[in-house]
Amino acid sequence: MPLSHPRRSALSEQVIAALRAQITSGEWPVGSRIPTEPELVEQLGVARNTVREAVRALAHNGLLDIRQGSGTYVVATSELAGVMHRRFAGADPRHIAELRSSLESSAARLAAQRRTEKDLKQLDALLQRREEAWESGDAETFVTADATFHMAVVAASHNDVMTALYADLVEVLRDWLRDDVGGDMSPETHMDHSRLVDAIRVGDEATAAGEAASYPMACKPGRFTAPADG
């Protein structure tokens, strides 16, 4: 439905809000290419310059990535997530793994205390989806399924601040996992997460925390190398 036509600045804000809503709602998931400029002009009923201005604003805020000759892609679901992605995209992989290990271990410990039956059903379903994604051999499908599973573990902590922080970091963590998985999806590199779910189910806080902490650090051989002397 075309947008109304108030003054230009307000119209630009409307278009930005409309595009942001498509991203935050999941209509345009992270990694997807958004409609072309002519398509957005037709959908929104506004001028090409207004659409271009809105897309550039969201790219500046870190939600979109404009790739010349390819299109515009969603890279984050919020402004803060976009900032996190830009800030830590080139960080030392060891530091990303340590951060993920700390966050997920704490969240899993809380999840073992606070999980609900609804949380357990969600974890069971997402664990199964993760296994199916691994068996498919498609790395990107697996990265998405794995990230969704771990997000659910953190959400089961029922700590809103921790959950929001993890959600804002999730694209950095997806990049880390995508690099770690690469094309090596052999049985030898598969990590079983059923023990984590079982520990959360029975309220075993120590095992849940230990299992969650171990996954990010169990990287491919040679992934982390010791710094040279001196």
C-alpha cells in the first residue's frame, strides 16, 4: 500500500521505518537481498530519490550492505547489531570464541534453573532442525540452524538483558561459525548438542554450563595459534 505524502523529511522517515520493519520482522532475513530500487519505488509509491536516501541511511546504520553490481543485502536486524557487526567483524577469532563461551555458559546455567516446558519443546525442535541441517551438507543452512538453536538456549535463561546482548552479537557469531565450519561438514567435525539440552531439561546447572562453554572453544585444529615469541 503506497505511503502518504507529507513533507519530504517526514516521508523519508516513513520509508526508513517501513524498510526497517521488513528487516526486524524477519520478512527480509539476514543475508537476503532486498528488492531492487525500482521494485521498492513501486511497492512504496514514493520517488526513487526517497528510496535511495532511506536505503543509504539504513546502510549507514549497519542494517544494509550496498554491494555494487550485486544488490543490497541485510546484514543486521537492529542498529546496535549493525554497530556490533562492524566493530567486531575483524576481531581475533580467539576473542570471539572466548566471548561466546562466557555468554553461553552463563546463559545455559540460568536456563537449567529457569527453563519452561515451552522452552524445552523449542530446544528439542531446534536441535532436530540443527541435526537435519548438518546432514544436508549445506554450510549456510547449518550456520542458520545452529545460531537459532544457541539463541534459544540463551532465551531460555529468561534474562532479558543477556538475551538482547546476544541477539545484537549474533551476526558476529554467525560470521565466526561460518568461517569455522567452512566446507568441512564431516562426521569427525560434528558436535553433539543433545547433552546440553538434556542438562537443561534435568536442571543440571554445572553440566549445562560446561557443555555450552566447550562448544566455541572446540574449533578446527590450527584455528587458534599461539602468538610468536617476542
